[in-house]
Amino acid sequence: MIGLLAAGQPLRGAPPVPQPPYVGVSYYPEVAGEEIDRDIRQMKDIGVNMVRMGEFSWCRMEPDEGAFDFKWLHQAVDKFAAAGMAVVLCTPTAAPPVWLSEKHPDILRVKASGQTLEHGGRRQYCPNSPTYQKFAVNIAERLGDEFAKSSSVIAWQIDNEFWDDCFCPRCEVAFHAWLKQRFGTIEALNQAWLTVLWSQQYQSFDQVPLPNPERVQGSHHPSLRAAYRHFMSDSYVAFCNAQAEVLRGKTGKPVTTNAHNPVYQRIDYERLFEHLEIVGTDSYAGADNLPRYVFEADWMRPMGKRFCWRKQPPTTAPAPRWATGIRWSFHQARCTPKCGSPTRWAARL
């Protein structure tokens, strides 16, 4: 029976896994419940052949520290496999569960105002927290063990839309180490940044502040701000690569993540995708703004790898069980049960 097979085993008699191009949706089985069968029928009716799942469901995967539950996710993967649909599974590290924030508050990101973020929303974690790095790799390892043999899982996505700054003490220490590795000596940093101007010279790396806009008159040195931007980007890249290495080693499947709108460019995407097999980007442009799609696709394509373009629904829309269309490795179009053929829609791009 569907959902009762041994972990990771392919369904006997299931249709073959579809081949690209993929037209898919982001799906949330933790929300769907008993509606999943109806959702699958609707997806099939409009030509969807792939789903992406799991990026925000850590509280279901690990409801308490060390207590894992993947039965519900196996059931969902098996149902899509039985319907002849491919699956992309995600690591859920974009939204840590409440027990993790309560037991280990050192994982939480600190805003420029000095406010430590609390549980709720997303992206409240610090990528330089050793505690969070450990838990993130651990959940990736467990997912890899659970679904290593699943033939319908065609790829993995790490986290969801890396960005955001952190001004916590851990980031300050890590920033000083990053500067020392980059410049070697504080004299080299002073010379490169021309810190003699306005008497900004430093005597040691430990004196270099994080460029907190709330704690300076005017604005920080532009070289300091640029260095911090590169540092935060490298921090997220390392956080991503640690999970990707685990999943690649356990499953042998390609790994990707989803870049954010390049207009906001807070991550060095060339470095982010350097060690990933698929380049992916999210677009929040409306259907009436096709030139923006062209710009965003052209920004990402030169990285020279398989390309995934995701169209996201407006951020003000209510969260559905499935609404986001993906044309995996090629283009992407928004897809809802009422939009008609997503393949025809994507062809207009």
C-alpha cells in the first residue's frame, strides 16, 4: 500500500519517473493532509510532472530534538511516485523549529538595532552559529539516509533564498578571522582601504567593527561595508555547501538552491552555485512584466549549468497548498489550478 513501504524503496509497478523538461509546483503535504489525492489529480490535469517539498517543514521532520518523523513525507513521496511525478526534496533549514530556538538561542540572528530575532517567520538563524551549523547538517544527513534509495527523488534543494545580515558576536569573531585570511596583516588592510583618511586606521583586526548602520555617525567606510557583504555571502555559501556535500555523498543526486531576485544581490551567486549541479533562481515579477524575467534569466544563465527558473506568487497572497510553478532546468511559469496549460504559459517566455 502507498505510504507503507520500507523507507526509500521504490513503488512496485509505479510509472517511470518523468524526464525533463519539468513543470512543477512547490507543494506542502504538511498542510494538505487528506487533500493530497485531489491535489495530485488537479496537477496531472494541467500537466504538472514534478513537485518540490519540505523547505519549511522542520517542525514535522523533527518535532523535538532527536525525535524524527518522516512517515508523512514518505507517504507524500510515494503518492507522487505512484502518479508518475518527480520529487525535489528540500532541507528545512530556512525555518528552524521552536524547540531549537528555545534550547539554543545562540542560533538566532541579531539585527543592526541589537534586537535578537525570536521564533516565527523565516530566516531568523545566524549562518555562523556553530550550533545551527551542526543541527542543519544533522537534518540533511537524516533526510539523505531516509530517501537515498527513492527513485522518484530526482534532486535536492538546500534551504530557501539565502540572504539577510547578522550583527551577533559570533559573526564579529568570524568577520575578524575572514579579514585576517583575506589581508594577512592589519597594515595591508589599512593600506587597501586608505583608512588614514578620517583617522580610521586600525591596530588589530579585532578593532574592525561590523558595519552596523545604527552605531555610526553618517555611514561606515565603503570598503568595510563591501568586505562585510562578501563575508556574509561567504558565510551562507559555506552553510549551503556543508549540507550539499552530505546529500550528494549519501544520495548521488544533483543539488541546488534557489537564488533570490538578483536585483537585491546580497549573495555572490557565482560562488553559491560553484559547487552545486543546478542553478536556480526565484522571480517575483508579475505576468505583465516579462522584460524582468529576461533580465533575471540572463543574470543567472552565464554560470553555465542546468538552469531552473521559478515564478513565485505575490508575497501578499495567502499561502496555498500548491501554487508556485516551476519549469525545472529550463524556464518557469506560475501555475495554479485555473491557469490553463503551464507549458503554453511558459512557452511565452
